[in-house]
Amino acid sequence: MTTPAIEIHDVHKSFRDKRVLNGLNLTVERGQTFAFLGPNGAGKTTTIQMLMGLLSPDEGSLSVLGRNPQQEPLEVRRTVGYLAEDQTMFGWMTCEEIIRFVAAFYPTWEHSLARRFVEQFEVPLKTKVRHLSKGQNVRLGLLLALAHRPELVILDDPALGLDPIMRKEFNRDLVEHLQSAGTTVLYSSHLLYEVEPVADVIAILHNGSIVRQSSTDELRDQVKRLILEPDAATRISGDLMILDSRALSGEVVLVIDNAPQAIPLLREADFTYRLEDLSLDEIFEAFVVGRPESGLNQSRQLHPVSTPR
């Protein structure tokens, strides 16, 4: 049986009196492009730093390619390509110098692959790192993360600060150079639309734990906007997994997470309703800022609302 690329089991982490992770569980299978999503401050970077052996959990365990990153941090870093959101490099070096410097740390470094990335990413070899644009800096960081052909690549909000066109180009490079090679990718971001074209699986981190994990297609199929009359909403609410609810112009607008199961109930009860698709950004927003009971409270809720755990 193949060991998953990443396993996180019941991880807790606090900084003084602030709880950042609260029983985090996560598994990334080999070959997946796994989107790790959450609002800023949700704990994504803390999780990644633990995976790289830069932080230790207060409780729980982590495994990266079958290794414990707290016990074998150097071995983990040699087999993982890591691009941080605030990638810091020696500004006084030229791009050519820093490529040679980093190459010495990786026994599996491929100089021919690095040269190919230099051309494809248009890295200015003679330019000092401190003089690079944000886009050039990200592309150089991606080269340094990939040229040793890692089994696993961890990207921590790597396109942060890039304009929308550069973000699309970065994701194009990600698809071309990682997915085509079958490399496992953990892609952390707070922008769901950004990872939609490249992600096989999406996990949403909120309040220190995963509130939803599924494929992109499953999210679209399960999470819908349901619009119906207040009395109908009151009567059927106990059978719905409601993420967000609001009253609007004599109707109740719900975001539900069990649309395929809800449709037969609505038809059987002969309710008039409208079911609408949501963008992935709207789905993400419903999970992290939704108010499951607000609209129902305004329509005299009679039954408890089931919410996903």
C-alpha cells in the first residue's frame, strides 16, 4: 500500500493564548494537486511550516513522504520543493549565483532542468535578486523549488502580490511543469478561483480545522443557492445542511451543502423553489463567513438547522 504524500493527524497548535490549529486532520495522496484554502490567518502557513520541520505541533502528528518532519527535517527538505509566500533570498547575489548556491544542497539537482526553467521562466541570470520584480522573484523561487525534481511541491500562497495576468501565467506554469510530471502538489491560497483550474481536491480550513474537503466537481454539485418562501424554508430546514441564510424581499435565500438530497424533498413537499449554481468564491465565502440561522430566524424558524461538522 502506497504511503500518502502528506498525513496530518489531530494536530493542535497555539501561540501563547491564541489557538491556531484545533484538531487538524488532512491526507494528501500521491499525484494529487491539493488546494489548501482558508482566509488570511486561518493557519495555512503554520501548517506548512510544521510540514517543513520549521515548527512543532503542540499535539498530534505529521508525516511527509513517510518521514516525521520534526525528527528528519533535512531529509524532508531535500525531497520537497518549497516556495514560501514571503520567499527571502540573498539580495546581493545574481540569479545565476543563487541558482549555483542552492544547487549544492540537493544531490538530485539537475542543471539541465534548471537551464530549461531559466529559459521558460525568463529568469535574468545577471540581475541581482534585490532588483527583480515580484513576478521575476516568484519565477526564480519556483525554479529553485523544482530543479531537484522533488516528489512533493509545497506552495504557500506563491502568487501573492502578482497581478491577475501573472497569476494566470504562474498557474499555467504549475500545470505544465508539475501536473504533467505527476508531481504531488500542496497549493495553499486564500483565493479559491485561483486554484480552481489546477486543483484535484480542495480542503477549506476555518477556525483551526477542515470544514470541507472534496473535489471541485463535488463542491459544485453539492453546494447550491436555494431560494424559497419563508414558510417552506421553516418546514424543511431540519433536513438541510445550511451554510448561509438570509431573508430577502419576502423570500429566504439559503446556501446548502446537500443539494442532491434536498431536491427530492422539495419536490415531494410540492414547494416552489429555485436552485442556482454558485461560483467557487461564493462557496468558499459560505463556508467561512456564512450565517446558517440568520434568515431563518427572521422567518420564525421552528426546526433545528443541520450544519456540517
